[in-house]
Amino acid sequence: MAQNSVQLPGGVQLYDDSYNAPYLLKANEDVALTIKNNVFVRVNVSKKECFIGEPILVVYKLFTRLQSESKLVKQPEFSGCSVIEMTTNDLTAEIEIMDGKAYKSYIIRKVQLVPLQEGNLMLGTAEVENTISFFKTINKANNNVPILTKTITLGNTPLGIKVKPLPTEKRPDNFKNTVGSFRISAKVNKLTDTANDNNNLEITIEGNGNFQNLVCPSINWPNDIEHFDSDNSESIDRLNFPVSGSKKFIIPFSCKKEGKATIPAIAFSFFDDELKQYKTVVADTININVLPAAEKIDVSKLQAEVGNGKYIWIVPFIAVIVGFILWLNFFKKSTEKKVIISPIIEEKPEPIVVKTNTEKLNNLLLIEDDKLYYLEAKNFAIVLSEKEADNLKRIELKNLINALNEALYAYNKTLTKEIVFEKLEQLLV
């Protein structure tokens, strides 16, 4: 029995064995007209009119009622928009009724387009080469013996989408061209913190729509909090329309003094394309209890105490011991007993080996445990930072220390041992 087949670029091919009554060619039938009425390519869109930044679903399909072998020979091209691919290798045939006739349909291209500018967005043409078989009888069709075979290339009718500018009325000041439907939340790693210690603010924005324009919201940081550059990660289902998922922003920060520190409510604005209006969602205010900074040990004071009067009582004590030894020696001589005193061999302390920074860096390569590696690398970076005279290098070392703290305490999976080693190696030059 003959079968339909559809081939996409890259060798992906579907063989459709499902049975449908074969088309039997009648005497004096116009073959060209029969092909035109029974095989065609069509492009469908979710909307023919949209706003800038609003996702549009575009699906190209091959429809056929004839026995054919089809191959996509020209991919549609798109300009003036960003493209999110949704075509998969999981090709399936569906039965669709059009104008009262049953067709087998095959998806040959499926994308989400996000228009970037106002105007008419023209959709590209997909072209499919079809080798169509015609049969005279059912028996010939079942044995796949066509009376006639025709090869023809078909494409979809051009289609345009009208792209409108976003409304200016009631546009929020913090709007940054994100279109869709979203919600926001925020939290910190430690609600009870210590002054000058590292902490992280995590902002999560989730929903559906245009994630490509989604950037970190503005934060009104108080003067008693020092913050650093943000990092982000996303978990997005690109095969869903519109694209759905979440995007997280991690901002390291440090409270500079004890007491109560407050991160104000964080607002995020977007254009809801379903309601056709701007919306603002807000993450709650975060209050942090900041404990006093841990006291630093003054090594110079300790050294001064050891070298001065705190231990002056040792001197007379040593003098008493020396006097006792001299008396004991004199007493033994008076009894005329010779005692051989073995000389006391003073043990020489092992010389202290001072490792160079390069040796310390290379020692990191011997550490297999990730957590221990990050801890030792952090301590090494702190030492370098305290001794570094170059201001730019000090800033880079500080950023590296913050990243290592995230790897140790915030489970930052983006940082690797190789990245840390290369960064330290660069900063040693």
C-alpha cells in the first residue's frame, strides 16, 4: 500500500502509514487543477494585528488529499522581529476539515515571532516539493503502481501582520518594553544578618510573554546597604505559546551598620496584551535585622603584650632555677662523685617556607572537594585584595569574593573551579 511522507531539513522524515482512500484519476481529468485543489501550503497566525513586543504564533502547514512524497525545500525567512523556534522532530499527521473536505495536515515550521518595530511584518514563504502519485484502480493503489506521477513545488500565499506601537497613555515610568502577563516576588538569604557580611537579594519574575525584554527591576537601595552587580538565570518553556516560565535576578549586597535595614517594595511594570493596558506588580518590603559586625583581632596589640610587662615575672623565676642548678652542681662536686652531664643538643626549628602566590594558586588544583576549593580560593582572594595596590584589581577581587560567597552559601551553580582559577591567574599578572 502506498504511503505519504514528509521530509524536513536535516533529514527528519515522517512516513504516514494511516489508511485513507486513494485518489483515483478519472478519464480526461485536469491533473493540474486536481493538484491545485487538493495539495497546498498555508500559514496560520494567532493574530493579524499586534503591538510591538507582543508574541505571535506562526505555523506553516502542508495540506494534502493525494498520495505524495513531500520535502521542504525553502525555509521561510523573517525580518524586523526576533524568532523563537518551536518546530520539533516529532512530526505527526492530523485530519483537518476545510470547506467540507478532509485533509491530512503536517506542520513544517512553527515559530513565535516578537515584532521589534512598527509597521507591516511580512511573513516569509515556505516551499514544499511534492511528488504526487495518481492511480487508476484501488488494486493499483494498494500495490503502489501509479498510472501517473507529477512533481510540483508549492508555497504559501504571502501574509502580513500589522504591528502597532505601544500606547503612550498611562505608561509607567519604570516600563521597559516587556509585554505579557507576569508576577513578582523577592526574598533575601538572611533576614537576620551581620554588619559588613555578605547577603543576597533574589527577585523572581514569572509568567508568560516576551522574556527577551525582561530586565532587572529598579531598586531604591537605602544608604546603609552597599549592593553589587546582579546576575540572572531563567527557566523557560520555549515550546509553549506564549513562552512561559521564570527569570531570577541575584543581587549581592552588604549591610554597613547594625540595626534595622529595609529594602523597599520592588515594582515591575509590563503591558498586558490581552487586557491592552499597562499593569504594575509589586514585591513586598523586606526588613532585615542587622547584628553588630564581628570584632577583628588586632595582631599588633597581641604582639606588644607578649613582648612587654605582661610576662616580666618570668625573669626572676628563671634566675631562681639557674641558682638551684649551680648549687646542685657544687654539692655533687663536694661528694667527689663525677657525674657526666650529656650536652643538651638544642633542636633547631625547621625553617619556615614562604610560598609564592603562584605556588598558592597551583595548590588549589590539588583540592577535589568543590566547597573546600571555593573556601580556600576565597581566603586567597581576600589576602590578595588586602595587599593589592591597583584599585581596579581590588574591585575585581571583591567581585570574585562575592561570587565565591554565592557558590558557598547561595548555591550559585554558574561558577566553576576553572573560572575561579583563570580569574585568579589573571589578577596575579
